[in-house]
Amino acid sequence: MADLPSAEQIFAGLPDALLIIDENHQIAKVNPVAENFLGQSARHLIGAHVADQIQFQDERLAKALLNREANVAARRVPVIVKGQEGGLVNFDIHTIPSDQRWRIVSIAPLPADGPVIERRSSEQEQFSVRAPDILGHEIKNPLAAIKGAAQLLDRSLSDDQRPLTHMIKGEVERIANLLDRMQSLSTKQPAKVEPANVHSLIDRARKSIETAHNGDLKITDQFDPSLPEVLVDPDAMLQVLTNLLSNAVDATKKLDNRDIQVITRYSFGASLSVHGSDQIVRLPVEIIVRDNGPGVPPELEQDIFSPFVSTKRDGQGLGLALVRKLINDMNGRVRYKRASGAKNTQFILFLPVAERG
């Protein structure tokens, strides 16, 4: 019979965020899920006052957090983490029976909000079967004509103008390659991932969008320059970024003060459980595409990544479905977020880091 796991291994492997706090309400121990949820390492959390890390809008829960004798369980309650909305959670706090000087806090983020551990589903992958029929034939013919026109223009342009036709040809080839890939891609075939610099990919997508608007559009950024390389398919990632930025442009086209931003940051982020195994893939690199448009109607929020669901009058409902399909294939995740009363729409990409070596 194999040796049973130690208490330490069990504590580290439990799916909820767990914090052990002492008599002075200071954090004494956390598990990896708590690090993910609070966005900080155990080294920074241990010794911190629990109320500085977690706050509740419900006054009763706020008091229970600082009551050494309180044993409370609450379901679907909003939580604030380090001053920022953390979404809805299931929350428990109770003393440890064997030594009541210590208490344990358990926080389980609900799937609709915050970092989650999730598995692939058949519904998430249905788009891969339909995409080749919808996109392939109708797009490749005009792409060939666009590339041919760019090649003809290239002969008559000056050296300082040729970068524009080179960009056109490069984008045409990238889209054609993407279509080829989709037409031969099955749901079980892994993406061709490689280490890539997210900021280079973002800059390429941004320049493509801005150039298409003849300099009348400016997409700003807030980059974390220390981000490591991510493990993605560069062409697929460019398509994802281009789709999200195009959507942001469409969402803000009627505004006089349109604001479109791309933000990158490193956090402990979401995690992904690999189907059919116990492997957990951490997704600490986040790319946020934010705009000040009106957002998705509440009745469509749950289906926004499904095929043929669109908020546009003439939309086909394929862009976000393709975004999710490509991100899922790269072992990443995408989430839509617009809290009640918020002024910004956000699409957040969670990506894996490329391991060194």
C-alpha cells in the first residue's frame, strides 16, 4: 500500500483558497490556491493582517473575520481583495478544534468571477468543427486578390512607402495560414506553441488596427516590462488580439472620447486542470483589452463566446467564439468582465509562461 500523503501535501492540494490565521488576525500559512486568489506569494502574505488582504461589504462577515470565536459560513458573497473587486465567493471561517488559538479561512471563488480552475467542455470546442466551412472558402479568394494587388503596388512605390504593402502582404499570409491551420485542425490536435514576447505581438496587432484607421485611432497601453515569455502560437495569438481590439474599436466608434487600452500584468492568475490528468497549468500572465464602450447586454453575457451570438446588427457571431477556441487550444483562458456600475469593458486573457530551458 502506498504511503498516505502528508498533512502538508493535503493542505497544498485542496481546491479552495485556505489561510490559517493566529490570535492577532495575522496570516500564518496559505496554500497555493490562496496565493493565486490574493495575487501574492506566501512570502508576502505570511505576517500580514488578514483584514488588509480581504474585505467584505457585509458588515457581519467583516466582524466575523476579526472575531476569534466566530464560526461562520456564507455563500455567494462579494469579496474585495487588496482594494479591488474579487467577485463572488463561498466563505467559511472557523476555529481549529484541536487548538482554538488558530482559525482557518476557506474561500472558494465562484466560476463566474475571479480566477478559476476549469476543464474543457464539448460546448467550448464545438466551434472548431464549424469554422472551416464558414471561413475558409469565402475568405481565401479575396485574400489572394488583396495580396496580388499589394504586389503590383509594391513595384511603383518609393522605398519609404513599401513598408505599408509589406504589412498588407504579411497580414494576408498570416490570415491565410490561420485558415489553413483551422481547416486541418481537429479538437484533439494541440496548438503549435512556442515561447513568444507578448508585447511584440500586441504591438503588431495594434499597428495593424491603427493603420487601418489612417492614424485617427490611438490605442494606449500599460505594459509590465518584466513579463516573461509566454507559450503560445504566435499567429493564433495575433488573431486573438486583433479580434479583441477590433471589437473594442467597434464598441467605441460612436464615442467622442473613445478610450482603448491594452494592459499586461503578472499575477498568480487562473489555473487550468488538464483533462484526463491531475496536471495543473498555471496561467500567471494576463493581457487585458479594455474599452469604455457600453459592453455586452446582460442577457448575452453567458453566451458571448458561443458561435453565432453577436451584439452587432450585421455581426456573424464568430469573432469571440474563435478567440475562445484559439486561446483554449493554447492552454489559456479568456474571460469577459464588466461589473455592475463599471465604466469599462474588459476581456482578460490568461496565458501560461514558457519554461526556461
